[in-house]
Amino acid sequence: MEIRYHGHSCVEIATGEHRLLIDPFLSNNPLAQVKPEEIKADYILITHGHHDHIGDAVQIAKANQATVIANYELATYLAWQGVQTHGMHIGGAHTFPFGRVKLTQAFHGTGYQPGDKQELIYLGMPAGILLTIAGKTIYHAGDTGLFGDMKLIGERNQIDLAFLPIGDNFTMGPEDAVYAAQLLQAKLVVPVHYNTFPLIRQDGQAFVQQLAEAGLSGKALAPGEVITL
């Protein structure tokens, strides 16, 4: 299984049969090395209803006849845009052809601003994603602050790979993310949601060093970089 990081929180996962995309923020992502029209995906998973996570989901889903998996409110909104969706909610799990998805809690906001309108649309509760695929378990925390139930997530799941935000200001910063990694006890931790904009500038390598000092394994991926799980 190949996992490619596209910058910000966007992750592409490819098995021999399926291709998944998480939080497909590409066209307005200054770190992304690919364009939405270059992406192939069977399923698109979205953690919450902010523009930098919904991103290009509608365009990519329509071009690929992909199914979008998200919380019920967000899935309903995207279905109104002509996209095939599967709605879920916190604590719920479902088995798809590629594997199992379970949504976990995340502490964040969720207002979506359509176009240039001065309004925010509520799109349900933010979530993290527990993905079991090709015999591995991947945890994408979405946008969140540190919370104690990460310990439960780690105790109840043997996590092979965790994507944790480190950008600070809107999410956990590096110090809290290191503590989160300790609670989760993932075999490998990859930082996300940083360096896209000046306000969330962080040093990914320094974060990896902090993980190492805590006895944990981490890797800061450059946009476009691939790891094999």
C-alpha cells in the first residue's frame, strides 16, 4: 500500500485495487504538487466542513464517479452538489469494499463559507478517521486539539500510522501533538496541517526529533512524497 502526502492535510492511499483521498485540498493549496484533474480516486474521505478540507472534493468526485464519505450533514450538503455520498457520524463504523471506516471525535469548528458570501453553513461535527485497509490501521486525526480520549483510541486500536496536525493556532501545536502521539502509541507518526500558510508555520523535522526523544517513530513528508505501509 502506497501513501502519498499532498501537503496540508491531504493524503492519498493506494492499494492494488482501490485509491482513496482524504481531505482533498489541492487547487488552493500552495504546497500541492498535483492538480485536482490529475487525481484518480474511488473514495474521498473528509474530516470536516472547512474549505481547506472539503477543497476540490466535488470536482474530483464527479470526474471519477467517486463516493464521498463524511459526517451526515457534510455528506448531505455534498449530495446536493450532485456527488455520490455516504453519511456517517462520530463513533459509527462501516465496512466498504476497500476496508472499514470509523469516525472518531475531534475538537474543532465546522463552518463552511460558500463562495464570497458572508455566511457560514454548519456542516456537522468535525471528526477523525480510523481507517482499516490492507491489513493496516491508519488514524487521520483531522483538525483537532489534544483530548484525553486519544488514549482510548490508542488502547482499542493497534495504529500503524497516525497523521496528526501540528500547525498550532487552529489545531494542536507540536508539543501537544507529541503528547497525543504518546497517548495513541502509533507505530509511525506523520505531521500534517502545517506550513501551508504563515500562521501555521512549523518545523516538521524538529517535531520528528521531539517524537524520537519520547521514544516514538515519526517522519515529516514533503508534498508529493510516498511511504509504503
